[in-house]
Amino acid sequence: MWRILRPIRRRSHERSNRMAVSAYVSASWFLRILLVVLFCTIITLLSLVVTDSANFLTRSSKSGFPEESSMIEKSDPGGANEAEQRAFQADGGGGNKDTQYSNVFNKELAESEGEAVKKLPDCLIIGARKGGTRALITFLAMHPKIVTTGDEVQFFNNNESYAKGVEWYKDQMLPTKPDQILIEKSAEYFHVLYVPERVKAMDPNMKILLIIRDPFVRMVSDYSFLRRFAAANQVEGYDFPELKYSLEELAINNETGEINLQYGGLHRSKYYKFTKNWMSHFPREQIHIINGDRLASENPSIELRKVEDFLGIPNFLSEDMFYKDEIKGFYCITSTGCLGKEKGHKPPEFEPEFVEKVRSFLRPHNNLFYELVGEDYGWE
Ligand SMILES: *[C@@H]1O[C@H](CO)[C@@H](O)[C@H](O)[C@H]1NC(C)=O
Ligand SMILES: *[C@@H]1O[C@H](CO)[C@@H](O)[C@H](O)[C@H]1NC(C)=O
């Protein structure tokens, strides 16, 4: 309510300011006008109370959740910790291999004019982690007008890197020709709350790509990834809880049987909170959201075409550049094959009660997200 109120108050302030200038001439006029302004403010306030409670009613009946802000604040254990971030860094960013795909196509199909130089990115893939960021950047790297970074730079989310400054960041990039778009991907950017502010400070015109998938499926994938990573790597001074506990044990509180709000994997599936944070720094038109489930289940060229349009580059990534691998069950690149063999694990199975408990927890967050971005993703 305060958010709605503020601009209106400001407006009536401006009005009273303007009026105060003319009333400067006569003190009695000033008093009369003040009374009118006061009266108007009271009327506005009253009507706001009425509309807000009406909004409140529609919202709670729609999402089944009465109070957005308390819901968001109560369950905020923060984003990823450093060990987790390192795990995702080690997972690579769609790697140097992808740049080679890009180069192959560059030579054959595109004559980009001018000299290639290092510059800052025009576009960021910010996450969500395990949302399909790697597939996305790998596919985009085939476009002759796109240059991608190799590994995740993790500049804005990592204070140590950020302290090295923008010139250091630029130095991590590959040379880009004037008519090419440079994309950096770090899947942690989405979840770290101070990142959008930093990005905006560097470039308020930055184009943002966000890829998301069914938040329950994303959580499972997040868990499985960290579990595999923890089994294969030692990180000093950090015990991955994923290695010790099942997903059920982490997501449900042992004692109460309720959702464990402290579990980061679940937290990171609350897209509303993080998208809202990004949208408080960048206009909606500057953020393009990719349906990661579609990118995986349909021919990727469908979602990629929308990305090309968003980036303002010619449509190049076509249907015949992808084929569905019937054994793996997902789309691969016709010329170079499927992504690394780590990808495409069989999803684990869960008790229906567990699935329903987590899904019904996520549902109100999903509904708020649909409303925020103006699209219903239809997650269960
Ligand atoms: C990094 O910097 C931000 C903003 O100054 C701060 O809020 C955050 O706690 C820092 N993170 C770490 C891990 O030091
Ligand atoms: C759940 O409870 C068991 C037994 O009380 C305990 O050993 C285990 O550590 C708990 N799990 C978590 C995730 O706290």
C-alpha cells in the first residue's frame, strides 16, 4: 500500500508546492488552499484504502496467499554461498568449445566487418542456475553476430572480482567485432540481490536474459548437481549438506514436517522475489525471459528466434540446426552433437506427498511471478 501511496503523495506535494507559490501573495489564500489540499488528500487516502482492500481480496483469492511482503521476507535465507558458487563456476559457462562453434559459423556464413576488440558485454544471461543457462549460451554462440564468454566470469556477484574493476572484467572477454553482440553468462547473478544495482551502475542499457523452468524441477536439478559436485570435489571448510541429506530431508523440516525455509535450493526457485529485484533496476522491456522447459522440449530454434528479435540481430538459428536425440530425450546441435555427457540425468522419483507439499508452497510465488512478468507459465 505504501508503494502505491508514495507517488500520489508526491503528486499532492507537488500540487501543494505549486499552489503555495501563488498563495505566497496572500496568507489567507494560502490557508484556504491548504484546507482544500488537506481535504483532497483525505479523500485520496480513503479511496486508496478501498481499492487496496479490493486488490487484496482478488490477489488472495487468486494466489491463495494473503500477504505478499510478509511471505517474501519471512523466508529469506539469502542466495548461494561461496562454495556453491565455486561449484557452478567449475561447471563452466558453456565453455571455450562453444566459442569454436561460433567461429566455425563465423567463417562460413558471416562476414563481420571491422576489427575485433575487447569490450564490455551488451547482454547478460543472469540465470536461473539449473534453468538451462548453459544450453542457452551454447546455442546462442552458434550465431555469427554473437560472441560469448568462455567460463562464467561471476564478476558482479563475487566481491573479490568486483573489486578488480570494470577494466579487469573487460579483459575477461573475447574480442568482438563492431556488429557483434557480446554475451556474458553467470548463473548466480539472478539470485544475488546486490547484482542488478552493480550492473546498472556499469551499464543501464544492459540487455538481460533470464531462463527459467518449472521451479520444482529446477530445485531437484540444483540438488542433484550439488550432490554430484560434492561427491567429486573437496571444498575446504565447507560440507555440502546435499552430500549428507536427501532432498526431502533438506526441503522439509525434520521436527515440524513443514517446508524448510532455510533450504537454499528451494529459495532459489522463488522466481518472483529475484525477478522483482531485477525489475526494480531495469525496465521490463530490457529483460527477456526464456521458457527453459520449452527450450528443452521443443525445437530450440523457436525460443531462440525470440532471443534474436530481442537482441535485434538477424534470425539465423533455424530448425535444421537442431535434432532431437531420442535416447537422451533432448535437442542437440546438428553439426556438433549433444552437450557434455553430464547433462540430461534421469530425474529422481519422489513421494507424491512430498511433491505436493513443495509445489503448494511454490504456487503462490509462481502466481505472483506470472502477474509480475505478464505471462502464465502454467507450472503445476
Ligand atoms: C559483498 O558486497 C555486498 C555489497 O557491499 C555485501 O552486501 C555482501 O555482504 C558482500 N559479500 C561478501 C561475501 O562479503
Ligand atoms: C533429521 O533428524 C534426524 C534424527 O533426529 C537427524 O539425524 C538428522 O540430522 C536430521 N536432518 C536434518 C536435515 O536436520
